[in-house]
Amino acid sequence: MLTFSTGNKAVATAVKDAKTVVVAAYPITPQTEVVEETANNVASGALKARYIPVESEHSSMGACIGAAATGVRTFTATSSHGLVYMCEQIHMSAAARLPIVMANANRALGPGWNIGAEHTDSMSMRDSGWLQAYVSTVQEAYDTTLMAFRIAENENVLLPVMINLDGFLLTHITQPMDTIDDLGDYLPPTNTPHAIDINNPGGYGTLTPPTEHFKFRHDIQRGMKDSVAVIEDAQADFAKRFGRTYGMYEEYLCDDADVVIVAAGTLAKESEVAADILRKEGIKAGVLRIRWLRPFPDLTAALKGKDVVVIDRDYSFGLGGILVNEIRTKALEAFIGKDGKANLPFSVIAGLGGQEVTYDDIADFVRNRKSGGELWFGVTE
Amino acid sequence: MYEIRLHSRGGQGGVTAAKLIAQAAFLDGKYATATPLYGAERRGAPVVSFIRIDDKPIRIYSQIRKPDLVIVLDTSIMQTVDVLAGLKADGKVLVNSQHPMELGSHKVYHTDLTGIALSLDLVLAGNPILNTPLLGAVAKAGIISRESAQKAISSVFADDRNTKAAVKAFEDMEP
Amino acid sequence: MAEIPDEEFILKTTSACAGCSASLILRYVTKAAGKDTVLVIPACCTSVIQGVYPNTAVNVPVYNVAFASAAAVASGMSEAFRAVGKKTNVICFAGDGGTVDIGIQALSGALERGTDFLYICYDNEAYSNTGMQRSGATPIGAKTTTTPLGKNEYKKDLDAIVEAHNPVYMATACSAYPVDLYNKVKKALSIPGPKFIHVLSPCPPGWRFPSEKTIELGKLAVTSGMWLLYERENGKLTITGASKAAMKKSTPIEDYLKAQGRFRTATPEDIAMLKENSKRKMARLAHEAEAQAAEAEEA
């Protein structure tokens, strides 16, 4: 059904349409509408779920762990300080192989208090074993939340999935959205192989010697690796059934591009407008939007021989932009020419704390790119 | 693309108004987005919302810098905020005011949204509701259709005084 | 006396210390709860007692969770079971550290939300799993590895905190009185809603007493009035078991203190405060019981 929705409401609508059984969440700006909308859906009977109004984010993920351990479909949402407050549980939920789905409204961390968009919150969780998607439209937020349940619950994955929406920019924007009236069997019932079974009692998470611990960690890596095929299948089946196509990453005018802008979230959409402007000037620009950060896609072929400008709405202090460093690592060969000379990505740090970044600014980043350089947008040394 | 910047005060319903205008444009068959420029949610503080309307999907998330139309729900804001900032040379202004207003060479619509709301007793927590009559005025300015304005309002508000207010604003405002 | 079932859910392969009362408590809790039960266990001695992967000494599912998170995980688990129509008992089995200190926020939240679960705090009055550091439940005068001169502060009144949440059922118990404990767990699990049982759990290595004296220590705690046995059903107070006699006439607290090494450096002031605290608690309970009896008579 064609409707009009905010990014937050899109997530809550997908949670309802997925017939989620347990939702435990704690409100935090700018994610609050997800919690309110879900509480309303449960109160009205539109969603026959148990909504647990927990007292903190550490407990919201704790409650999700308990619920998912029994084998039911489980969801939560958070943002920023809430996400890092539940950090311990983020790691534990992945290590317990629980297919929890969570929406995160990307927001800066304090101090000072800032509620604007920034990716450092979720990207600081990238080593936890959670799959991470970054969405860029209200429609994509709805679609990806639905897909997330199917991907997380797949027996070859059994890892939690985080859907990231830029705080305010996407959580609060209202856009047209087409909801799915009948999901059919796109989302099969949950079938968690290690769900608690009182007829087959066992110890979960007991003391584990190094040999077994090592094996369990390797299993997570294997699940992460196998998740690529599961994501691709979930996206292809989604396109076949519902007509909307998604990839591990999305390319805009990249085929003949000399320079490719790489970004995640709403900045990547805004970059498409910049690419259009640059093309009118004769600069053949394209955009590669990172949709899945974990598992991280192989971008070597996509970026081979191109100038690359990476915009990070995040930073790893002492290293650099997180995306640009992931790309340098995973697509290193793309940046070495036939002559052996390197043409490294130009790193732009922009949009931290909701800093305003326009398509004109992005076009400037491209015009002023320097191989291997780094620019903190708006900061004069 | 048609871009609208809406100035209001916290509690006046400016954010909802922006959503309703975008929704009406969407019902007209256009693509539309509405975004509040957030701040701390305080009663009475100046609030800005953005509406974009286009024939194709809109990929811009940054703020509107060169609006085609500026809407001012509370003219007292004009004492502290330059509401005309960036307004295109042929850009228009719609003010909630009993009296006509001159703002440079810009075409200025005026309508007494507050009076309309009060005449219908459309008051919420002490504030006259301005967003639903505003839709009638925006329709009169030719940005959205009258039918879509009504549909957008009735999809959100069950009380038919809201559509009545919109009709009254549509009829009152000079084109 | 209750018929205590022969069926064992705690097998003879635990990794508990000799004379461990926590494993004894767990044995009777699981006997009372039966097969349709899941144990939620935060970091505590039971993390070790249950055994090492791939083995387990517990014959019901055991879910090990983050230290601060037992009651939160139990919330989600209980709601999920109820959502699919299962009556499975969800029991948190947590030490004093995971309850009165790091886990109290999650416990408070779960109690306030009316979660259908049973929370059992087995209280050995210190962080015993990490080798006996002070906790909020360590009594005044007790020596731990982080209070080398003895603790200067009162034991946190966990029961008063829990009581303030108006749980449907709450009780205290002691490992030395397993039948009393068994009956309380049985009763608790027969009532839907949030239930709480606080069990004193004498710890031979931590409290510095010989392993064969675990029961004796528990009995001394109760007969001396240092630990009181009671229950509250929807607020209605009943003094139970050996505490009925102890509240009339208690044995000397010194007998209890002298039986343990941890109080060896306790000062006369410490001991006076322990006595005073015990007396005050007994008086408060006695007063409340009398008031309730008078109220009942009037009604």
C-alpha cells in the first residue's frame, strides 16, 4: 500500500508486518518514534507482540537475548549512547548466535551533547559479529528491516542484524513508502536450531576452554562469510516478489566514471546530485553507496582504475575515517595501477554531529581531491 | 523541483503542516519529502521545516537554501529570523496575517489562519491549530490541489472542523 | 513436611568448592521447580559450579548471561514463553554481586514491570567467584580482599529495596533449612508475577570456616537473628521456621561470628553495630507482624 512515512515509522511498520513476537526497547532521540509507534501497534492489536518497556538499553538487548533464546522473532531499536551502553550485550548477542534485529538511529556521542547524525556509534560496533546495513531512504528502511529478519534467522547466518538510519536526516524525514500487504512466505517462521528446549536441556554460554572458544569464534566468521550469499538471495527474492532491487552496495553512474564518490546513508544519496552537477561540468563522476558494512563487500572490481573520494560521517581517532580504511584494506588492489603506482582514495570527514553537507559541498570534495589526502570538512587548521 | 521553507514556533504544528503539504503533493501524483530542522523541542521556539516537491524521487537531504516559497505561521518570528534568506527572486511568501504585507518585490499571500482556527474553536493545549487551515491557503496558492489537501487532512484528523478550516482559508485568501 | 522429590537436576559432577551452599541451594530450587524450568545465570559462582563446556552438571537448560543482565534476560525469556503459550518457569539464580550491585537496575526494572519470573539471590556476602572481594552485601566488620581491615559500611538492605517494588511474593531463606527453601520456591512458582527469594549462602573459603561446617554456620546465622526467615505474599508477612523461635530468644551473635575467620579483626564497635542492626531488623519485623495481625482481626 502506498503511504507516506518517516524513516522511524517505516521501521516500526516493518516490525509489525514481520509479525515480530517480542519487542524490548528504550526510547532515545532520534529513535523514539520507533518505540512509540511499536507500543501503539501492540496496544491497538495491529501487532500481536509482547512489548517490554525496559529500564535501559543494556536491558533492552538483555531482554532480546532472553526472548530470541527461546526461538521467537525479536526486535529492538536504539541510537548513539543507547547503543554504546548496550555494547556488552551487542557482543554477547552475536556470540550467542541470536538472530535479533535492531534499528539504530545514527547519532553523535557526547560530550558535548549532540543529537545530530554520525556513524561512529554503529561503526564502533563493527567487530562484534553483527551484520550492519546502512539505508538511505524511508522505503529502503522498511524493505531492509523486513529482509533483516530473513537474513538473521537463516540457519547459515544466525547472527543479529543492525539497520542504520541517519538520525533526523532519515529517521524524521517523511517520504512516500510502499508497504507490502502480503509478505507470503518471504519471511518463513523462525526455526532457531539452538532454541531453548526443556526436553533437551543444555548449558548455554558455559565456561569454554580456548580450543572450543576459538572454534566458536571461527564459526561466527564463517556465518559472516556465508551471510553474503544469504543477503544476496534475500535481496534477489525481494526484487522478484516485490519489485524493488537492492545490492551489497549500490552504484550510480559508476560504469564510465573517472571518479567515484563512496559514502553510506543519506550522504550517498546527496552525492548522486553532486555527480549530476559534476557531469555537467565534464567531470565523469559516479557514486558507490555502501549498503552493507558487515559483511564488508569486495569493491576491488568496482573501484579499479578510478579516482576514489570516500566520505566518512565517522572517525577512528588515531587511524582515520572508518569507511576509507575499510576500503583501503578490502580493495587495496584497486588502487595500484599497472605501473605499480598507487592512486589512493581521498578521505573526507564530513557531517559529524549532523553537520550540514550539501551536494555543492560534495561536488567541491571531488573537484579538490588529492590521492591519499584527508580533509576535515569545515575545519581550518 | 519546488522547495518550500516553513517558519513556525514550537507548538504551532509547523512540522505536521509540512508533512501534510508534502502528503497532499504526493496525493497529486508528485514525489515529495518533508523534513523538520530539529532542535531541542521547546514550546515557542522558532522552528523551520522543509518541503520538497518534484516529479521524480528526491535525493537531497540537506536544508533548503533557495526556496520557491516561504511560509510564515507567526510573523513575530520575522523580528529575529530573516525569513526571506535565499528566497528566489521570483519566490513567493505566504504569511499568517490579517493584513497584507509588503516584502520587497515578492508576491505575498496573506490569510488569517489564527482567526479561522479560533472561529472554529480549533485549539489544542491553548494553541490555535494552524496547520490544517494552512493547507487550504497552500492549495489556493496553486501548489497542491484542493482535493488532495482535503484528503491529506482527513487521513490524519478525524474532526471535520479541520477540513472546514482549510476550505475557509481557501475561500478567504486572495489568489 | 513437604515430600521432596528424589529426582535430581544438579548432578554429582559440579565444579563447586567442598561444602558449597550455593550448589545445595540450587539443588533444592531445581527440585522444587521441576523439569519445565530455565535457569538464567549471570556471572557468579554458579558460572563455575555448572561445569565446563561441553559438559554440564545441571539437568535443566541453563542460560548464562551478562553480569548486569539476569533479570533483563529473564524478562525477555518469560515474555517470549508466555507469548507462545508456554508456562516454563524462568528463574534467575544470581549471587549477591549480580543482584545488590551490578544487577540491581535490571532487577528493579523487571520487578516494576511485573515480569512473571522468580529471582533467587544466593547471598554469600562477597564477590566470591573472583576470590572474595567486598560487595554491597558484605556485613560490617567482615574482612575481604578489598576490605583488609574489615568493612566499615552496613550490608545493603536488599529486601527493603525489593519490598518497595511490591512483588507478588518475596521471601528469605537459608541453605541450612532446605525444606523451608523448597516450600518457598514451590509457593513462589505457583503465583504468576514477579517473585523474589533471598537465600543466605555461607561460603567456606570466603568466610573462612571448615567445609563441613556449612550447615552449622547457616543455622547459627538464623538462631542468632543475624539472618531472618520470613515471606511476604502480596505484602502479608509471615515469619517462618527457626526464626519464629529466634525472634523470641536468640543465641549469642558472637557464636556465629567466632565460627568464621572473616570477623577475626572485627572491632567491638563493629560487633555492637551488627548486634544493633540485627535487633532493629527483628523489632521491625515483629512490629509489622503484630500490626498486620491486629489489622486482620479488625477486618
